[in-house]
Amino acid sequence: MRAASLIPTLGLLAGLTPMGLAARPGWISGTYVYADLCTRPASGDLSGRRITLRRSPNGDGLVYEVGQGTGLVPVQAAPTVDDAARTVAFTAQTETGPVSFEGTLSADSLTGTLSDASGARPLRLTRVLRAVAPRTCLDPAASETTGSLSPTR
């Protein structure tokens, strides 16, 4: 085919693309997993949370999971996601009552406020890029306070 005969074809193809077509913002489709799961050393029980956000052109879905015993208790929720502000909000109906979250998505974490029957508290979950065994939970009673800001006796 000669170059001169390609020009009308290229012009026709250009006319088929929408005007002002630009790159889409991030977070359009895919699965994003955020978690702070850990295993208690004495019992082997799971502790913490995992939030799995599935983005699709057909709609968004979310699974909220809480570590209980040796497994996770999953609950489905319908998230509200604002791509421009990178925010997410949802309410999940768990066995212990409703749990709601409002926060911000980033490339490495999900940060916001989690509210349930016990009140509202800050929550920061790290993005999990591949499946790994949960880390061992830290024992707050065994941790030691160090540094110059500690009161001296």
C-alpha cells in the first residue's frame, strides 16, 4: 500500500476517537488489597483487618475481613469511590453490627476512620502486593519505651 492511500484511512480512524480523549486517572480497574493482619504468638489466632477493593468498569466491590480465631470473617460491601479525590467509603454489616469506613487511597496504603459499635478510631492499612503469611503480632506489654522523651525516674 502506498503512503498516499493511508492518509485517508488514518483521517477516518482519527474521526472515530472521541474529542478530548485523555489518559484515564489511576485506580480505574484492578484489585487492591490493604491489610494489617498478624498472628498471635501464643494462640496462633489471626488478628487485624483486610480490605479488598475490586475496581471494574461494571462496578466496584469491596470485601471487609476481620481476623477471628484461625480464619477471617468476610463481609461484602458496596463502596463509594471518588477517583479524583482518591477517597473510599463503605458500610459493612458484620455479626457484631455495622462497620463504616471513610478514608483515602494511596499507592501504598489506605488511611481513614473506622467506626463501629465501640466508636470511631483511625485506621491505616498497608497495601499488600503479594500473598504472604501474616506477620507475628507485637505484644504491647512486651514493648519497651525508649528515647529522650521518656520520663526519667
